[in-house]
Amino acid sequence: MRNVAIAGFGQSHFVKSRTDVTFPELVREGATLALDDAGITMADVQAVVFSMAPDALIGVGHGERWCVEAVGAQGKPFMRINTGGATGLTAVQAGYMHVASGLFDVVLVAGADRVSEQLSAQSMLNKMWDTGYERLYPLNTITMLALSAQRYNDKYGATEEDMALVTVKNRRHASLNPYAHLRTPVTVDDVMATRMISWPLKLADLCPSSTGAASVVLVSEEYAKKLNTRVAWVRGIGQCAETIWMGDRVGPAALQDHADADSLATAMQRSYDQAGVTNPREQIDVAEIYAPFSSVELHVIEAAQLSPLGESFTRMAAGEFALGSEGTVVNPSGGTLCTNPIAVTGLVRAGEVYLQVTGHAGDRQVQDASVGLASSIGGDHQFYASMVLANHLEEIS
Amino acid sequence: MFPSAAVVGAFSSPYAARVEDRSLEEMVFAVTKGALADAGLTIADIDAVILSTHDQATGRVIESMVTNGPSGGVDRDVTTLASSSEHALCYANLRILAGQSRRVLVVGWGKPSEAVDPSHPDRLTAEPFFLRPLGFRSSVAAGLQASAYASRYGLDEGALAALRTSRARASERMHGLPDGHFDTESDTDVVAWPLTEADLPRSCDMAAAMVLVHPDEVTSDQTAAWITGLGWATDGYEIADRDLCDLDSLRVAMKMALRGRSIEDFDVVEMTELSTVGSFIAAEAMGLASVGAGASVVSRTTPAVNPSGGNLLANPGNVAGFMRLLQAAQQVRGKAGAAQVEPMPRSSVGVATHGFAGQGNAVLTFGASRNEV
């Protein structure tokens, strides 16, 4: 199998709104940053993968076609991925496939999002459910994950204060990340004082609607040698999907449990198997996991086998997973909870791991990080992607 | 590297201008089941599912959420391609070449009848600053392309009429419809000059699925279409920056897929036709006709062009290009039904085109045997 590496990453400073650029201009901003980081130009790119979640978020159908010039893709192979919130990391996996296939040596994965720039993201996201049944409830991503949080807390005994600790950790991390959207540190009391949105989720348990761009450059081993730059090797990838029906995630016949992230655990195991990761708690130095709400991070940590089931919140309360702690540091960038430009959120997870394992993560650097995990989630907690990256091609020990 | 993969199963739903007795999910389930049965496999044999969506066409924000289950995607590795259905097939090839999959199910669908008017979501694909306020949409783009061609080379009205009739007769045979179902001469109202209703694709609902496997996974009881070439490319979005009388991205995709071969080396071509005149332009870019003489494609018999009738009379939205590739594969499998070319072709080319005035193109070539490469 051909070795593939991330050789460049660029991200804009994520904010609520950008009125200084059009969507293609925003995409170009992220693409240019990644190409500069890799030390190449658009002329060097042989194919482009576009990372774009629901068209409705930007109000343009097939918005990727509008951006072809912005990413210099004229006359080149070009395709778009959309697995909802999982899109960004699935797109990086698609870039990996391009290079690993042997058909290409240099592939750009580019995208952007402007989540806050329509009247109501949640009203729009309600339209992702089936027309005759669940859409009418009305469900949105907050009420959908509130049901998951209720089930998790009931199953394992976690509390709203336990969830608040996730926000406290991630906001502290984000304060060290100049690209993050929400960078103000908060306390548990601050979180508990925010208004209830959908029990048990309060405002500070939720991600913001972010605007910004991000891109990565993927290259073959042969090309990486020519570039002579820092790279993060893609050591393992995995994906898995669940049923759309949340009612089928409960009860004795359920394939997956809505309290947990069972299919994400499957996706992660697939990436671990390919990478040769046998003991994630010992072997994964840093994890950038897609968790848009505080409650989600708890069960994603468990899906990643960084904690036994139902124990992540007690371990977090003991100080684990934070910058400076022993063991795997989770979301040193502040994660999705502090920055969520949906189309590229998963891509940023891979990019942040690239920065960590190459030692260029600035104030949020995890000391001596060499192996990292990135993950993403899309649909109604339905589409999952996972990727293991490392700064070497040796056996992961 | 080639054959990169083999098509061992294919299935599509019957022609219907508007499917009212089945939901989208039921249509997807039926073709998934049909393609697997054609391959002699079960969903348990599949290690990756690739879906193709066009969200706004049916008003679903993430359309693949509801179709993932009926495609057998639960508890499986699933990827959704949203740029165009043919890219799902390209991606299946990449997965197999990359060593990440051995047996891949690819599912696509188009149910434009779910929109009040299919042109409404189409208009949303125009960027909001300049084109959308003008009412720009696919038919307008096709009209501009045709008028540019007419201005430079003139239009052969006889060839246009012959093309319309040829495609209508083939479509009627293909879909088991009575003669005259498609009355190609009655729609003479100009939609976008110089194109009339009869010159533009006619919408229908359809779902389709294909099973692609690693070449070493093909068993003796399977009938394979070996994928001998693969190419895809895009042009820029701004049509003012393109030569509308040519399709640069199709030329790039053809070169990538043909790998030094000539279009003359193939027995059958199944190609997307964005309009009658668009067909002439595509034929020129493919090397089926010389520049400015695209109308000659109407009388070509070698290779046979669109024996299935193509998409002019049966255009299933997002899956229009996918269907062309499926039909090209079915020809070398000997499973093209009423469209089957005799004697059975040894090789075929499928061309899928999408976007305003054919912004993007994908080409797959197929062989009847593994050593057809």
C-alpha cells in the first residue's frame, strides 16, 4: 500500500461572520494557506477534493462548482464529499484515496463554511430528517443530541456539572489557539448559569456557528521526499455509519446505543487496526475529536478507547485529557465545541493533529506528540470517520 | 493499474416520468437489492457503500441520511459524493486501487418529480450575485452554448431532427414504451434560443446501483465489465471564461481514460446529452466528429452512439451521468436489454457530463475481458 502524508495545512481565523469575502474567496484563503505551508502552488496540485456539507448552509446548490477557479481546479479532476458534519475528515480520506490509488502525487482538499450566515441553522438542519415522521417533531441537531445526553447521563450517572467540565477544558485550550472562534475561558459556574436550550444542554454546552476556511495538502511518499518538509503520515483510516432512526438505537434489538458512539468506535477500531494501534491510551498522544456539544465529547473519548465506557467524566474531573496532563490530550485546539464551520470541522481535526505531531501547534502544543487521532461525525450522529496520523512510518509502540 | 476494477452487478429502476407508488427510500432499496442479486452477492459481501446525492433536488438537507439504510449502509463504511453521480463511480475505483476496498456498492438516484418544478432547485445552483438574478439555469446555459455553436458553425436542422427522432425511438425500445410516447416534434416552443423543449433533456425519476469489485474478486459465475480506463475533470464555473463551443474538461477526461487509445477503438459510446446541440459539441470533444462537424455523429454507426437512447428523453437528474456509465458497462456484459448492440461489443466508453454547459465530465472505459486493456 502506498504511503500518504499531509504536507500542508491552512486555516483562517474562525469568526461568526465574514462580510469581506465571497464564499469562493473564503475557500481560496484556506487553500492558499495550505499550499504555502506545503511550499507548493496551485500549479503543482494534480486533483482537488472539495469539502462541503449541506448546500443549504451557504444557499447555493452545488456550491463546489462555483469554487473551481478559487482552488485552481480547471482542467483537473475535482469531486465533492458531503457526509454532513463528518464531511471534512471524509474529504481528507478521499484525498488519501486519490494519492494511495497511485493515480496522483499531490492532492488539495479544500473547503469553507458560513454557518451563521442564514436565518437559522437549526431550522435548516431540521430538513435533514425524513419528511413524513421525524422532521415533524421537530428535531434539530440540539434536540437530537439532548436525547443522547439524557440517555448517557441516565446510563452512567453523569451530571450537568460533568458536562460543564468539558466546556471548561476546551475553552481553556481554545484560549491558547489563535484560530478558535470562542476563546474566552469559563468556569463550571459560568456554564451552569447559561440558559437551558434543550435539557440537559445549556448554551455553553453548545458549539458556535462559525465561518471560516481550511485546507490540507496530501502527497505521496515520493513527493514528500522531494518537498523535504514536515509531514504527518496517514497511518490508518476508518468509517462507519448508523441508522437514521434514533428509535432503532434503543432497545434490545438495537445495533447501536444512542447513549454511546458505537459506530464511531467501529470506525476508530478500523483506523487503529490499519495503523497498528493496539493500546490507544498508551499510544495516542493527542486526539482531535469531533464533539460539537460537551456531552458528545464524553462518549467519543470512550469510543476512542481513551477511557472505559461510562468513566470519561470521572477521569475528566480528575484532570485527565487536559493540556499538561498525563496520557492522551483531547482537543488541545479547543475542538468543535469552540469552533464549528461544519463543512471543514473534520478537516481541521486532521490539520490540528498534523500540527501537533509535527511540533508546530504553538501554545497548544502537546509535548512530544508523535501519534494522533482525528475523528468526525455527521448526519444525526450517523456518519463517522476516523484517522490516525503519525510523524513517522515505524511501528507504533 | 488497469483494469482498476470490474462491474459485476448493475440494476436500475424502470422508466417513470413521476414515481408515485414508491418512496425514494423504496426505490433505492429495490435497485440495491437488484444490483447485489445481479452480482450474486449479498450486502454482507460489501465492504464499502458509496452514495451519490443532490440534496436540494428533493428538498432534503442531507439526502443520504434517509437513503443510507436502504442502500445497506448501516454498520458499513459509507461515503457520499455530492458533486455528481459519476464521481461516486470514480471514487469506487480509487478505493479499490488504494487497497481500501475489495467489493463496493455504488448507489445513485434522481427523483426530480419531488420538486414542485425541477427548474427551481436548478436555479439555486446559480451563484447569487450575478447569475441568479438573471434566472440563469441549466436550460439557459445550454441555450447560450447552442447559440454560440450556431453562430460559429451554423445549425444543421436536419441533423437535429434526426437526432431527436433517433433518441426517441431508442428510448421507447429501451423502456418498453409504445411508439410515439415521446413525440419529438410537438414541443416546438423555444425555451432558450435556439433550443426548444424537444432539444432539451426530459426529466424522469430513476434510481440505479452498481457493484464494483477488485479484479481478483471476479468469480467465474459473474459477468464482468472490466474498467480499462478512468478519467474526470472540471472546467471553470464562469461560462464567459470558457469556449462554449468546446468541452475542455471532456478532452482532459478522455485523454486520462483512453491512455493513448482512440475513440475509434471502441464499439459503443454512451454519452450524456445536455441538449441536441450539446451532443454535437461533446462528440467533437470526444473525437467522434471533427471540429464544427458534430452533426455527423447522428449518422455514425461505429462506434454505436447511445443505443439506449441516452438521457434526452429520460433524464433522471443527478443520476443521468451514472446511467450512461451503467449502460456502457451493460453493453460489454451483454446485459443491455433492448439496447444491446449485436454482435456483443468488446469495449465501450461511458461519458457523464454535469453542470452548466457541461462544466464537469467523467469517462470510464469498459472491456468484455480482463485482457481487453
